[in-house]
Amino acid sequence: MDQYTVLGADGREYGPVDLAGLQQWLREGRILGTTLIRKNGGDPVPADTLPELAVIFSPPPPMEVPPRAMAVVLPAEFHSWEFIEQAWELVKPHWLPMAAMFVVVTGIGAIPYLGALVMFIAAGAIYVGINRAILGLIAGRPPTVGMMFEGFDRFGQAFVAMLVTGLLIGLGTLLLIVPGIILAIMWMFVSLVLADTNLEFWPAMEYSARLTEGYRWALFCLCLACAAVAVLGLLACCVGIFVAQPVIYTAIALAYRFLQSRQAARTA
């Protein structure tokens, strides 16, 4: 078994120790990449040049999620109203099941006391299911109402993501509002990422934040345009909001796919 001796910065030697012990020292921060190590009595070399430690020293590969197949052609540039118009064309043939999903969500939330508790616990998973239905719609698969309940395989991650992002966005809002808006835009795709991938909640938040880099002002404008759509829905005898909501969520999903395609182009 190989034996390693560490030459400390204080001039002292530590060891010998086997590979498992050496790796443990590294994880504890007692060894840096430039720390000199003598293997089996040989010449001392920097720790990061030893092949057996390369996996620990090497940074993880960049986390990329390849864009999925789409039945639509995305706009060449980021334009809020193009996403909304495209979303309307996608939702229009399927407005009834799409609207029904949001009617069900509203109906659950409207149940006195119990509804609020159910939505607090299950909203994350329900919206993962809704976003899966929307991503499927973008890929050419017709949605059904039952799809909104297909996100419970991500229940734990969705619940924690909703809780963490809600708390942090709320805290940011208390700090002069603007930080809360920035955080909300950074994490606006978290539910879509959870619906689209197997990432856990924190990597999903990181991925969403990275996707939004360079487009946060454009995404803020998209949110304003979506707010206008919501107001128009409310003006349509209020029930129009149940059609406006799937249009809004689909527009955001199209922006998500657009930014994924841009990220893939940058890394190609």
C-alpha cells in the first residue's frame, strides 16, 4: 500500500499515511494544492499533481441541461410579447384543460383553513406537474388536467425549493424591495427546472440563476407584460384569468427554453 508524507508549511513532516488518510486530511483543509507530498519516499511534489488526488482537486464539470425537443420555433431574439403571442397560439387549442388546472388550484386554495394548508404543503409539487404539462405542450404533447398531479415524484425538492426561495425573496423584499425583485427573477425558473430535470432544489436554484444572467432586465419586462395579461384576464369578467394564467406560464416556459438554447450556443 502506498504511503505518503506531507511536508508542512511549518517545515515539519507529517505521516506516513495511506491514501484514505491523505484524502481525509485534504477534505479537512489540512492539505492544499501546493502542499508538497512525498510518495513512498520519492521526491516531494505538489498535492494537485498526484493522479490519485486529481478527482478531489478538479472542479466539477459545469452543470448543463440540454434543451429538449420542441414543436415550436423560438424567436431569434428575446421579445416579451413574442413569447406571449406564441404562448397564446399554443394554449388556444387546449385552453379548456389548461384553464381547468388553474381552476382546481384556485378551488383548493379557496377551501377555508384547510385549503391554505394543502397549498402550502403541495403547491410546489402541483406547479411542477403544471410546468411538466406546459413543457410537454411546447414539445407537441397535448395536456390533460391529470398532468398537474404528476409532479409529486419531486414533492420533497419542490417543497423545500418553494420554502427557501419564498423566505429569501421575502427577506430581500424587506430590504428595500429591489433585492427581492432580483432574487425572484433569478429563481423564476426553479419549478421548471425541477419539472425538467432530476436536479435537487439547490442545484436547480443555481441553474435558474445562471440561466437568467445577462437577461434579468428582459425577464423583468416579461414579468411586467405577463402582469398586463393577468389584468386583461381579470377584466374579462374575472374568469378570463384562468385562461390568462396558462398563457403566462407558457410564455415563461418559452423564455426558459430560449435561454437554454442561448446557453447551449455559448458553450458549443
